[in-house]
Amino acid sequence: MIPRLFVIESRFYSREKVRSGGLDAYISQGFGLGFMIEKYKLVYHGLIVQEEGTTTLHLVAPGDKVVFMRGYEEYCRWHNGPLESRDNPFEREYCIREASGELGYCNVHRNSLRAIYTRCFSSSGIESLKYCRILDEKIRGRIEYVVYMLAYTMNKFKVGSTRMWRLYDRIGEQPHVIATILNRSNSAFETRELEIKAGRLEGLTEHPRRKLSESITAPIPPTLLRLRRVLEKTSRRLGVKLGDIRFFRVEPARGVEYFYRAREARIDDILGRPLHLIDYYAGYMLIEEPNTNTRYVVRGNAILHTNSLKLVS
């Protein structure tokens, strides 16, 4: 089987006031101030897998038993469906050809609309902007994009971009403490250009090295205060006018403690062992050994688009 997609859905569940305090707040004259945080739960519906050599899809539901194998072939990740709105993932037509390029597309689909989108938002640096212009010509303002910022520890910050309609899902796919919005635009070129410029500033990065445990254990109030300072400094340096500043956080529906208590492992550590696939959050699978309380967190992208999974009845 070829794992294709972790089916997730972010749902708003509360708005809470977090009061700042401590030395950071005092120095920045923010002592005692309250900040509203929107909180979302990331609901994991299952993992979509494809039968090799066919377009047949199956859903591996939470709790199903699987065996992970070493994936020797990477398959093209192109599929149909709109870019500008949420689609039905079970109606996607995944390609059955092997990938031939570094971005994971076969020769037939390397210039598809979705490949252009990937080249725009996943390629490195200036090269990506050429494809962003092409994307803008084809989409013609039908998509709203967002440049977001997140704190993944108390002192480390990332800038990224995505489509506005999947912002909370995208944040939920990454380890983070708190996140906010820097800019919104209907131009892929403007969005990606701003992201690149922001990623070059001191204290920000597009490609962080991070551990899930660091994000889970970081304290929210001082992290939020520092993210706000970085947001305001970045907006001034880049000439971005901030509107209403919003902070938000996406948590696993099951609870962060399940991921915190699990042992972080590599896919090589669990090959060939029957395991229950329990949950997915921040880019990590939560898996459990049958009839035990032994749980692991493993990076989800280690298995996607490769022939790396077998269902166990």
C-alpha cells in the first residue's frame, strides 16, 4: 500500500485570555496585559492509502493495525481537485507512475497546476517566484494566501505561507506553541516573495529544526509575548501594515499529553512490527504496540507516497 494523505480537520473550540507576566513582560512594558488566543482541535480521521498499480483508495482508520515496511519506490503525488477550496479527499485520483523529480511528480504531471503550486511554495528561494507568477496567471486572484508566523519554542520562530482556507490545518501539521498572521494576499507571487524576505531576517527561518517535545513543553504566555514582538518588528522592517492581530494554537483532539508521553522514533526502528495507528498531529504519527501502553511518535512524511505500509487484519 502507498500512504497518500493524513485526513485531518481543524475545529475551533475555545477563545481564552492569557495574561502575560515575568521579566519579558516587564521589560517590554507588557506586564499584566491579557492576550486572546483562539484554540483549535486537530481531528484525525485516518490515513488514505492506495493500492499499488491501481487508483483504488482505502482509509486506515484510527486504531487499525498496520505494518510499516521500507519504501523502495516513490510515486507521483499529483491528483485532481480544486486548489481554491477544500475537496473530498476520497475523490482524488492519485497517479500510479513513479516520481521522477525532487518535488515528487512524474514526467506527465510535472507541469500540472498542482505541480506549479508545489514549485511556487515548496521550491527554494528566488527560483520559486517564477512558478508563483505562472500560478497567478492561471488562478487570477481566486485564491487568498496567507503568510503566517509561529513560535516552535519560546525563542525560535518560523515564517511560512499557505492558502487561507487551510491555515489552521497547516499550523496543526507543524510543531508550534502559538501562531499568528503577518499578511494576506490574493497573489501567490506577493505572498511567496514576502515569505522569502521574512525568512532572511534575523530570528526567523523558513526551514526550522525542531522536536515535537520542545513545542509541547514550551510555556505559552512568555512565548506569545515574544512572538508578538517578532511580529511587530518584522512588519516594520518589511513595510507590512498589520490589521487586527490574532493569536491561535492548534492542539491534538486526543490531548497533547499522549504525544508528550510517547517515545520519538524513526521509521527504521519500527519496521515489520504490527502496530496500531492512533492519531496524527504536528507532522507526527502516534502509534501503539498492541496490548501494551508503549507508544511512539514517528514523522509522517517518512512514509508518504512510498510503498511502505501493509494492512493487518
